[in-house]
Amino acid sequence: MTMNIKKITYPSPEEHYNKLLFHIKNKQVEFEFGTVFLKKGTRIPAQGFTKNPSHEISVIQEGKIEMLNEDGTIKGYLHAGDVVYIKALEAQAGNVIENTRLIYTLIKQ
């Protein structure tokens, strides 16, 4: 699976109170949860691409990031209200189009 972007949605009154967006289950996992602020005009990382050993799920609270493919083409855009899943060791880089705040969870097997 590659990067997967979903909109944050809520169940309707006819549905159950919980709406599952992602479910990842392994026998042994390590979780890290935190927040990030990215300044408009920066590139993450400054050069090249990162390949995090953890799976990542992030919720974009505000802002906009242009995500890049390894060949430099545009993979897609992350906006406020998006939830993104990035597989462990998937190359990632982006240009911060607007000041961005996000909440992240890293899941390491």
C-alpha cells in the first residue's frame, strides 16, 4: 500500500458512534504520538527524501503540503481535514505551501 489520504468524516445519526478510518494490527508494535508545526515556504526534508522505519498516520489540522514523488513530480496535496497513511520506508518529501499544524502517530513493528 502507498500513501493513502482520507477526509475526516463523522458517522450519521443512523450509524454507530465510531467511524473507523484506519485499522493497523500487528503482534508487536511501538507507537509514537505528537504534534508538528511546519513553516510556509520550507521543504521537508530540506534535501532528498526521508524513509521513516515507522508507519505514519497524520491528521492535518490546518495548512497545506505539496507531497512529492521521488522523481520530483507532485504526488498530491495534504489539506486541513485530511488524514494520511504513509507506509514504513516509503520515500516522502514535501513543500509546505501554507503554515501547517498536524497530529501524528508513528507505528513501528
